[in-house]
Amino acid sequence: MQTENLNDLAAFATVATERSFTRAAAKLGISPSALSQTIRNLEERLGIRLLTRTTRNVAPTEAGERLLRTVVPRFEEIHAELSALSELRDKPAGTVRITAGEHPVFTILQPALKRFLLDYPDINVEITVDYGLTDIVAEGFDAGVRMGEQVAKDMIAVRIGPDMRMAVVASPAYFERNPPPETPQDLTAHKCITIRFPTHGGLFHWGLEKDGHEVKVRTEGQLVFNSLPMRLQSALDGLGVAYMPEDQALPHIEAGRLVRVLEDWCPYFPGYHLYYPSRRQNSPALAMLVNTLRYRGA
């Protein structure tokens, strides 16, 4: 049905309920003559009289009564739903699905959610820990978290964390048995605690850079993980050299449990960004979460 037909039905429902063109016109904000013409047009399109008009009042015909019983509840449902949508705008609700790696989940998302979920009790957040470069649209996620340089150009990216750097570490006991590497190439002679990401399939190459010279080292060792805590614990246990976010290694370096090497080959790079397809498709719940996670500097 065309939009003007819906407007005419709304006009008819108002006249039939008010039993007066004058009162209905005042309620709709139009002139009585314009309202009368609208009803006549509706009756002509339907081919049946809907209202009986007298000098004193207006009353629906049998057909008008039937239409009134059908139309009024529908309009009430529409108004109720529109009101509910307005409440959602003012009081966001629903579920936000996010895919992210283990490190940003524990260092950024989890601390923020402690505040966010208390402020918005009607919002649910579902997080899937995934090291793959997930297609969030195909997999039904609302948003994902990646390093800044990994976000696709067609996505909207919002910075949620500071610049980062990596650390190459091993335990003092390990370096008592093996000379510390002085260059990235020296890592090939070490037992490295390696990483396998599902998207890449093969082992993750460690990215090191110094004075604009970038080196990707293909490391090998007895252990392969896709879990950061397991890599950290294995390094603490003296089982090899590990490559991990600096913030995870620093407390152990300061305590003497780990020794850092190749520090000058670990520059800062863009930190984590939350990304999603389009602002036009944002739910109010996602918009509120984006605002909460947005990085505003130290």
C-alpha cells in the first residue's frame, strides 16, 4: 500500500474515533475541508462508504466499523513500537558481538567492560577470542579488534589503545645455556617459542625493525602456541626465547625472571583499533561501546 493510503487510513481512524471532522482536523493539524476531501478520496478508492455524515455528527458505516476495528489496533501497535525504539535510543539494549585476540581482550576490553556493563545493564557483550583475521561481516560479528595496520581500508577504525612494541625475552637460566642473540638472524640458532595463527596456517614470522630496516625472522623451536599466557609461562620455565607484547613481559623483566634482548630492534607501532563496517548500520549498543573504548591518550 502506498504511503498516502496509510496517511488516509490514519485520518479515517481519527475521524471515526472522534466522531467529528472538526475535532479530528484539529487533532491532525489540518483544515476540516482538507480532511473531508481526504476521506472522500479514500472512499472512492475503496469503492465503499465508510462514514455517515449528518449535520450533527459523523458515524462509521458497517464497513467503516469493520475497518476501524482492524486499523486502530494496528496503528496502536505501530505507535507502541516506535516508542519502544525511542526508548532503545535513550536506553541502549541488545547484544554486541566482538572478535579479538587474547591480548586486547585482557588488557583493553575486560577492564573497560567492568565499567560499561554496570552503566548499561541492558547491553550484553559476547567476545570470541580468535587470532585469525576474521571476516566480521561473514561471521556475523558487530566489530573486531586488530592492530592499526591490519584494519582493512573499507572498515571504520577507532583507536582503543596506545602505541605498542614487542619484546624478545627468555629466562636467565636459558641464557646461561645459550649465548643471547645480538642480531635478529641469531634467533635462528635458538629454541624459539613459536606462534601459529589460523589465518596464516604457517608459523608466525617475528617482525623486527631498526633504523627503517625491517626483518621477518622465521623462528623454530620445540613449542608452538597460539596462546599468550602459555608462551609467557614457557619462557619463564626456561624453555626458549619468546616474542610477546612488551607490557606482558615488563613485570618479569623488572623482577629479574626474564631477560630482554634485541630491544633496539623492537620499535613502537600503531596499537589496537576496534573496527566495524558502517556507521549507518550501528546499533545504539555498539555506538555506546565504541564511545567507551575510544582511546583518549594517557
